[in-house]
Amino acid sequence: MKITKITLLALAAGLLFSCTVQQNTTLVTSNQEQSTSQGQNSIDRFADIEVLRYDVPGWNNLTLKEKEYVYYLSQAGYAGRDITWDQNYGNNLTIRRALEHIYQNYSGNKTTQDWQNFEIYLKRVWFANGIHHHYSNEKMKPAFSRVYFDQLLKETSTPLNAAVADVLFNDKDTKKVNLDLSKGLLEGSAVNFYGDGVTADEADRFYANMKSPDAQRPLSTGLNSKLVKENSRLTEKVWKSGGMYGAAIDQIIFWLEKARTVTENQKQANALALLIKYYKTGDLKTWDDYNVAWVDATEGNIDYINGFIEVYSDPLGHKGSYESVVQIKDFDMSKKMEVLSNQAHWFEDNSPLLPQHKKKNVVGVSYKTVIVASESGDSSPSTPIGVNLPNADWIRAEHGSKSISLGNIIDAYDKAAGSGRLKEFVNDDEELRLAQKYGELASKLHTALHEVIGHASGQINPGVGTPKETLKSYASTMEEGRADLVGLYFLYNPKLQELGLTDDWKSVGKAAYDNYIRNGLMTQLVRLDPGADIEEAHMRNRQWVSAWVFEKGKKDNVIEKVTRNGKTYFNITDYEKLHDLFGQLLRETQRIKSEGDYNAAKNLVENYGVKVDQTLHKEVLARNAQYKEAPYRGFVNPYITPVKTAGGQVTDYVLKYPQTFSEQMLRYSKEYSFLPDRN
């Protein structure tokens, strides 16, 4: 499970909303631990997006072998990049290559508004890994006309099927991930996880009948395949060497095998051997074996995430999107936050869960703050700020999990941050003071509690299926809301001060609660178009959590809705009672997961997390319009570049950065395009 940047917004007092655009005109080389210039880490700004660079502090402290290990793992990650594009939509690679061909070959007038709109559209497509918005899932339509596009195609001799070109402008495949049951979960989704004619009911039955050899350790059925109909029968096209995406997967394997020769220890080598075996065979039991070995490989300075992992992009919750993150341990911050993982059992024992839903033994929750060295696939350019893996509940229960906070990513966001929107939406000076003084700490603690304690907590009742089987399309938002609630419940607790994590637990808790409610009920709406429902899993969970406690607290006026000078604010009047409400909702959310109560999940999410107060939304958009900062941010990666002698011997690996976002995207397309247009 991953925690996205918007969750940091919820607890960091809205500080991500800032934009100081500074185009960099020289290639920066990291020789003195400075991979960006004086915190000016913005590289591009277009539409609703700002692209940043991140530092990699400590790079020069790594040994040559460690740098080599990072290099190979990063190359493996980039090799699978185009898998994500094809997973997101079957026409994405065709469209991207056509757009890039135009961009590189057009010699006409580039000062027109049409050309500028074309450039913006291409950058948006690059950022989203496809033609659907990376967050809203809505298809992004060009601001130029079909006539102009046809002109570009003709003048650059770019081949593109007319039906595919039509998709850019028409109302076909308008939603990447549709969660509106009335439209059909698969019929209304453009993702390339299911073949034509496959219905949600058919897919559910197919996987329900696919029994695991060990019912207590269920396989992640459907995780690494496309489900299609052949001769009217359902069958899986498995993502593996020799199978679907085989050309890219062979390149991943090539680099992973190189990485295995320079691991820091035998446990890392053992885990990589299993990951390679999994990519070669597509066997889901091997995937589980790999995850167990990966969880056990906790020693060393270098770690990584690689595989088909998160299921947010599958409306049925089966298919894993490809992603890669390569990271270096941040020793100082990891030591400070390790205290949480050491206290995991205390948090479980003192949670408000029903006794039968608590784990009797919380094992192996490792927590690290890490320095990202590269990201690819579903994690790039838009990146999470925290991750807890593996996702299989039985592996978490028996072997534990790894929780990481992407420290340099959070720092890069903070460098680009400002406080204008915060002042607009806080209710009073005290709320502003708490946010400015304690918001950053509250954010980091919530990320840690969400990942380390939240995702590792609770247990499913014996005989109850996995959440993707029982809660279906609501599984992801229920799990993210459950982890958020664990964090919220313990953020307002003297235990944090007892552990030395803060010198004022009440102020930290108040800042966290203010920010969460303000964001969940109001400020996150800036990411929606007028009239839209909420469909993204994290946005849904923040609204249903906030809206539920707001409604349940009305009797005691726990959260009051204030109108002043035509503007709406939310003011928490009783933090103690709000803490209790968070506990009640956490207990119920865990019950739903533990018992597999689909109807309760549906009612909770649909009644509180989907519909938007359109009057309030209109007001929020109007108040937000005065701020020109980008509501979304993402990153370019450094180029990890070998330094060689005249004889070809590698003596070092240095970090270099692209001058522009376009440069990196075109370079990636040139160096890591291993798949055909259609797969």
C-alpha cells in the first residue's frame, strides 16, 4: 500500500500549494551532495502540474559497489516503464509515439497558441503515463482542434490510425478507472487489464473459482495477468518472460541478474533470485516466496520495490500496476522513527478494535526513512511519499512488512511549498499557528503511523476471504481509510511524547486533526472538476472519514461549520470527542474488513465518500482561483551515469539531471521502449 502526496497535503497544512517556476538552463552534476541549486528544484510548470527535481543526499558516501547496485536496480526499473503505459490504456503507446514523433519532427510555426497547446498536452500525457489524468482518471482532451492535429500528422509524416486519433477528441474511453457501479466497473473503465467483452461478474466468478492450494495463505490471483476471452472462454495472458510484456520483462531480468552479482548480503541475493524466477515463470507462489524473502532482507543500505504491486488502477482490485523505486537508507531519520516499529504491539493492544479483530502477535514491522535514487512505472513522475509492503495480509501477519517514508521526496515537496492557501482556508489564528508550528511534524508522524502501524494492524476472521474478494471495488479505499484512522487515533495520544517523538502531543494532534478535516471536507476539492464525483481511492477515504465524524459529531457540535463573509470554514470544538469518533469509525472499519461485510463498506463509501457538496465545491474553486500554484507535483529522476577510464573500467557513478522534463521523457522513450504499440 502506498500513501500519496495528497495525504501529506492533508497533514502538512496545505503546504504543497506553491509554485516558484525556475527553468534550469544547465545540466547539474552532483559532486558535492548538491544535486539541485539552493533548493530551487522546479524544472517545469504546465497545466495543473509542476515538475521538480529531488536531491540524493549521501550519494557520495556510498561505495562503488553500492552505487553499482543502485545503478543496476534503476536500469531494471526503467526497463519496465512502458508496461505501465500499456496497462493504463491499450492505445497509450501508439498515441505517445505519434505525439513524440510530431514533437521531434515538426518544423512549422512553434509560436502559435495551437503549438503551445500541443506541447502542454504532450507533457500532460507524459506525466500521467497515458491520456488519462494521473489523479482524477478522466481523459485529458487537447486544447487544439482535430483539424490542427491532422495538419501536424501530415506535415511530420506521422502514421496514426484515424480511430485512435479520434479517441483524443471524442467521448470514448473517458475514464481510466470507473467506480460508478451503474456504468459497469469494467465496461466504464479504459484500463487494459481485461479484454473486450469481459464483464465484472465474469471476472469475479473466474477468480472466485480459482482456489489457492493453501486457503490460509491465498495467492494473489490475477495480480500479473490480463483476463481475456478466447473462443468464448476466459483465459489469462500472464505477464512474464515469453508471455505478455515479455520483451520488457526480459530486460528487467537482464538488469536484475546484474544486480544480483553486487548485492550487499546473501539475503538480498536470495530475494532477487526469487524475483527473477517469478518474472521468468509468472508463478504467483514464487511471488509470495519472493515477498517473504524480501521482507526478511532488512540489512544493508540499499533496497528497492519492483513488480506488479498496487491494484488501485483495477476497478476489481486484482491487477497489479508495474512500479519500481530504488532507495538508499537514511540512517539518521530511520533511527529516530524506528521507535514506532519497536512499539507496534503496544499500538495494537491499545487500539479501539474489537478484541477478536486484534492481532495477537504483531511481527516484523520494519520502518525506514529512505532516500530515493530512481522511480519508474506507476511511481513516476507522480510519486508516493510512503509505502508499506507486501500487500498480502497473510504475509504481513506471519512475516511482517516493510514500511518506508520517502524522505528526500517529502523534502523536495517542502522546498517548493508555500502557505498562501493555508491562510485562506484556516478558521482562525490559532489553527494557523498550530499548522505552521506543528503541521510538518504531524505529517511525518501520520505517514509513519499510517504505514507502520495502520497497514500492519488488525486481522481477518478465519474463513473470510481477502478484501479484494469480499469488499471488491471498495477494498482499496477501505484499507487506506483504515490506515488513516489508525494514524489519526494515535496522533492524539500522550504515547507519542512518551516515546520522544514530540514535546507537545496535544498540539501535534490538534494540528493533525485540523488539517485532516479541513482537507477531507474542503480543500481536496480543488482537484475535482465542477460536478464531478470522487472516484480516486485516497480522496474517497479522506472524505468518508471526515464526513462520517462530522455527521456523528453534530449532536455535540464536535466540528462546526462556520460561514463568515460568504466563506466556509470547519472548526473543531472538541478534540477529545473527535478522537473518540475516530476510534469508533476505526473499530467499525476494521470490523468490515475482518468480516468481509461488503454492504457495510458500500454504504460507508457511497454515503460519505463519493458525492460532493456542489455549492461548497464551487466556493472552494473560486477561493482557490487566486492562487496560481500547481495543485499536482511530480519529479524527474537523476541520470545515474558511469564514469569510465579510457580502457572502459567504471571508476564511479555520478548523478546528472535533465535540463527539461521533455528531455527526460524523450530519452526514456528512446532508451527503454521494448514493447510494440499494441500488446
